[in-house]
Amino acid sequence: MISLVTGPQVAFWMLAPVMILAAIGMVLVRKAVHSALLLATVMICLAVQYAAQDAPFLFAVQIIVYTGAILMLFLFVLMLVGVDASDSLVETIRGQRLLASIAFIAFGVLLLAAVGNATFGHPTGLGDAQPDGNPKAIAALLFGKYVWAFEVTSALLITAAMGAMMLAHRERLTKKKTQRDHAEERIRKYAEQGIHPGPLPTPGVLARHNAVDTPALLPDGSIAPTSVSRVLQARGTVFPETEERADVDEVRKLDAGDDYDEGAKK
């Protein structure tokens, strides 16, 4: 007899290829933002797998904690560092490649053991393993059998957060500049180096497109490169200069035609 296809099996065979492709793309893509979005795809598919396996607690944790909190933290770090920041290829920790290789081998052995236990073992069954429900069973394990490991992990995470704050903290070595100091510095740079003391031209000024990716035009019709963010320039999403110059030439021709028509009428 042909066995019936269950819901978890359908969810697995539908989402497993998506997860594998997203995981491979996460490693191969060049832009960090795209990598973070692919990581979110993997996390959401994994959450759906938990829901299909009747594990609502893990489903909620996967969505709220990992996808909603940790991944957002990744995106915030990317926005703070910037997508145009280059990565250093110098090893700051001696032997980190060897340690990474050992950790990779250990993770592979652990994964093989878990798959082998699930395939060739004798599972108890979801109903017998957690008769009172998934959240109560996980709470009984965390605050019962594994309470010491749970508390040590919590203390380790708090210590890591405090250590990151201490490493990121900087003592101010100079006096904080006031608004008057900044104004005097801008005027001094204008007098010595010719740097304009006012704000940079905003995108879309004197242009036919009111968008942040369109460089501003100076009064003489030339492109103002400082009007577009460096992030957009690094992404390569700036409106092409050739197309903008073509638009400017078209407007000039139209203006010249209007002037000629008015002169002919006179």
C-alpha cells in the first residue's frame, strides 16, 4: 500500500530546497544586506518546519527571537558600519583558521550523530515525550534537568554584552566641540581650503528627478557628486550621469526653442 503524504513531509520537501539555495546564496553573494535577507529566508523556512512538526514554542522563538531580534541586530550593524566598508584580510587572532576548522568538523560529527539517531534510533514519539504540550515540556527541561547550563549560558551572554560595551567605550581625549567651534572650523576651512561652509546640495535639486539617487545639478548644469550618499555610490544605484546629461541637454534645447519662437513672434 502507498502511504499517505503528511503535512510535515509536504512542508519539508517544499521548503528544504528553498533553505538550501538561500543558505548557499547567503555565503556567495557579495553584498552584506542581501546576505542578511537570505539568512532571514532560511530562518523563516525553519520556523515553518517547526510549526509543521507541532512545535509551537520553537516556532514562536524562531520568529520572535532569531528572525525578529538577532537578524534585526545584524541589519543595524550593517547600517552603522556601512555597506562600503572594506573587510580586513589580516588575521587578528592567531590560529583562528585552525580553530574554525576544528569547530566545523565537530559540528559535522554532531549533525551526523543527530541524523543517525533520528533515522536508526527508536524515537519515543511526540505524544509520549511531551504529554502536557510543547511549551511545558521545554520549560521542564530548561528549568529542571538543564537549569545549570541554562543559567551559565545566560551569564555568558550578559558577560559578552558587557565586554562588548567596555571594548567599544572610548575615553574622550579632547574637549567636546561646541556649535561655535564647528562654525569657526567651517569658516576657517572655507578661507584656507575653499571648502563651502554651507550644507551639501540635496539630491534632485535643479534636476528632472526628485529622488535620492539622482545627483544634483549646479547652476551651470554640471553634476554635483557630493549630493549623493556614498552608500548609494557603493551600491551602484546612482542615476546614470549620461542619462541625466541627456535630460539636461533636452531641456536646454526646449528652452532654446521657446526663446527662438518668442523672438520670431516679436
